[in-house]
Amino acid sequence: MKRLILLPENASDQSGYGIAVKADLARLKPGKQDTVIIYSETAGDYENFEPLFLKRNKGKKLERLVNVLRLKPASAISAKQLKLLLKKESFDEIICGEFFFYEPVKALFPDQVLKVRLHNFYTLLKHRQTILRYSLPAVFRFNLLAYSSLEHQLLRDPLVEPLFITQEELAHYQSVYQTAKGEVWSVLESKSMSYNPDLPLERKLVWFGSATSHKRYSLDYFIQEVFLPIREDLGLELHLYGSQTASLHAPEKKIFGHGFFDGEGLPMTRALYINPDLLGGGIKLKVQTLLEHGAAFISTAFGVEGYTLPRSEHIIIADIQDWRQVLTDYFSDGVADFVVSGE
């Protein structure tokens, strides 16, 4: 069988996107008979197949602007770009590894069934935001509108078979569209683990992830609504590790932005990690890292969608509105002999 497989990034262990692509490649196992197109800034090396590389239009301001004005992802590609790579080839199966491949592929293969991967189900996020009404950055508000609109288009297509990343997203889709179509392609590795966390012996909270726009609003909410009001009473520090976290460095507020972490494992032991995900969407692969390294952490229920969690008093799942009280109780109930940092 000859397949066309389009992937939105190189496979890697350096980002959630890269890890998800790596998992999809492990599932699909492309061979020399397949045509694999990878949409990336850089080329990569792969065994068993030689992919074609389509360079992202990250630096092409005009193309990005046109896409935005048409309510499309800024990095969307055109049918013309694909046609130049594919020429007049035909395929037995087509897998679109991200939702923004749908329109150009549909234009070239209008009568063919398309499997379309949804790494984040923006329709679900938009529904949650309509109810919860958080203050979102302008870019993320636009993305929710544009991306969910494109999802509606492809999900109404009877020739599309959607591929979700969590059971929660598949269930929401099926409840709205009243269809049995759809699969879950998980990106989590099946590992049995006995959870034996290091107790947080220091009064330190740790954010381990980037502070880019689609995550920053959750972090900002946590800082303003949870951390700052309880910081003094509990003697807490907040340490931030990841891309763009250095911009939030404010030692006078006990907030320390360390920037990108390039070490092994976790940047801190004996601390409590935080995952204040306000809307969910996709799967938070950092949670698997926390589990693998036995970290104590607190998360919203949205932040651990797709996981079956071990039982532990050091895995705390709570509504964000309850975090002030939950953290106060946690650091006051004698779960460890806490040491205030600096003493």
C-alpha cells in the first residue's frame, strides 16, 4: 500500500510536538514505498524512509499575513506548495498529521478519504472558554476562533476520519457530531511505574514548560490569583523553567525565571511542580516526565486529560479556584519537614 503522510514537525524528544510526531511515526512505520512530507524549519535524518521537507513559512511575513486575514493558521500551506512536491502521484491512503493540512490536501484529492490528526481539539477549548471566560491573549483568542472554524469544516466532511489525542476530545466530538467516526492515537508510552515521589522539603513551586502565548495565560492566572496572595503567608518561591520564562523574572516577588532548561531529568527535586492548565487541549507530555521522575505536583483536571494517574497524596488534582486553600493545607499538614528557602 502506498501512503502519503504529512507531518507538522520533525520527530524529536525536545518538544511536545516533536514527541507526538515521533509517536505517530512509530505507529505508522513508513517505508520506502510511502511519501512522507515533513513541514519544518530544518531537515532531519530518518531510517527506513527518506522524507521530503517543506520549509515552514515562519519568516515569510506576507504569506503569514494572508493566512491570518483568511482566518487560517499563520503557518498554513497552500495546495500549490504541495502540488510542486507531489506532482501527479496517487495514493492508497492519506494521513494528514495536523488539521492545517486538510484544505490543501482536500484540494488535490477531493474524492479521497483523509485521516486527519488533531493535536489539540480547539473546538473543545473554545466551548470551555465560552463558559469559563478567562482573560486570554489576543493571539490565542484569534487561534481559538480560526482553528475551531477550520475544525468544523473538516469534521463535517464525510470523507474525513479524525484522529484525536485523548479520549476526552473524542467523546466531545462524538457528542456534538453524533457520529461513531474517530479514533484516539495516544502519544503516551505505556509504562508501568510505582509512584514514590520525593517529598517537597522546600517551599518551592516549579513551572516546567514554556511561557509562550498558548500557555502564558494559565501561568499569569496562577501568579496573580494563586501565588501572590499566599506567597508571604506560606513563605513560597516560584521557579520557572522553559522558553521565555526569563521574561517573568521578578526576585522581589519571589519569582525566578531561569529560561530554557537543557539538563537531564527535572530542574529541581524536593519541590512541588504546578500544572495550572485552564482549558486543557491535547495532552501535557510534561506530566509524563513528572510521573517518570517521581515528582510531587498539583494540576487541574484539564491538565491531566489522557492520563491514568497512580494514587498518591503528592499528586493533587483540584479546580484552579481551590488552589489557594489546597496549597495552604498541603504546606500546613506536615507532609514533610519543610525548610523555607534561604534559612
